Amino acid sequence: MLADLKPHQAVKHHSVAQGHHFKTNSLEVSAETFGALINLAGRQRMLSQRIVLNAVLSTMGHETALETAREALALFKVSHAALVQGNSELPGVFFEELRLVYFGEVEADRKITEFTDLVEKAISACESGFRTAPDLLNELGKQATPIVALLNRITVVYEDESKEHAKVQRKQHHELMSSIQNIAKQARIVSVNAQIVAARAGEVGREFAVVAGELTNITAKIDELVRVAVGNVSV
């Protein structure tokens, strides 16, 4: 999934209003998607450091440093757009805590955009040999630690929501298994009563007894499946 994010993909910035209605509910997001979001958010930290490092290295005569910085910046921007806006595989901003960190008091979306704009200016200044290049690189260096801290905070938000999601999923699973067990229990009661009635009916109730016996076998299989399912979730 992460490999599908290409730097050449178009990025359209948009804001999420205070009264934003999420397109996706957290419960609709799979554990696999949560894992991809956490990995992508974590990779943003690495990319931001790579961008700053190579921008600085370019002033020390490293020929490919600026090209590497630009490539990392392009991927960083595409990844940010995927996290905020979503795409065919990722849901974008889909729960309240995430909206608050991106568009609330933390203003992560604005700060990240300002960081990418600063990187663009610094790289362009270095490429063109402008006098402003040292000052821009100095400012970029100052932003390196705060932006990593911010990206780490975003990653933690995803991780926390993923943990809550897993708890809810386990609870719902156990509730479902409990409901199935109750249904199977009621079916066993019906089966036992049916066998008693069939026995009293003698020869006439023979076929009915066969059906009742099969129902007992089915409920036993259901109990075993539920036991295995609950055990797997508990691991």
C-alpha cells in the first residue's frame, strides 16, 4: 500500500471544516488499514529528516543531495495528502482526535504545509545560488526538531485509535459469539424436547427423531466453532 504512493500524483489541498462529517467510521476501518496508516505516519518522520539532512549536505558539495531532498519532499507531500484527504485505500481524516490534531489547536496541517513550503524555497535557493540560501537552510534546521515532534504526535494519535479499535472489535466479536452460543443452547433444548416427543410417538416419530438428532449434532459443531473463534481472538 505504501509503495503505491507516487510523487507524481496530483495533490489538491483542502481544509476540513469544524462541522466536518467523516466519510468513514473508525469501526469500518480494518486492522490492516490502521497498520498502513501508522506506518505511513511514521515514515513521514523519516522523510522529514532526510529532507533536512540532504538540503544541508548540498552545501557541502554532495552532488546528488538536492535531488534526493526533492524526491523525499515529493513523497512527503503525497503521503501527507493521502493521510489527510485519503485515497482509494486510505480513509483520510476519519475520527475526531485526528481532525483536532490536523485542524484544531495543534494545526498540524498548516504547520506541515509551511514546512514543505520552506523546503521548496530552500532547495530552489540552493539550486540557484541565491544569497538567501544560508538563511533558509538555517531556518529549515530550526524547524527539523519541531516537525519531527509534530509528526510523532500524529503517529501516536493513529496508534491510540488503533488500540481502541481493536478493543471494540474484540468486544463485538465476543458479543456475537455469545449470541450464537445462546441460539445454539436454545436449539439444543428444542432438540431434546423433540427427541422426547419422537420417542413417545414410537414408530411414527422415527423420522422426526433423526431430524432432532441431526440438530443436536449441528449445535455441538457450532459450540466447537465458537470455542475456537473465541480462543483465537483472545490470543
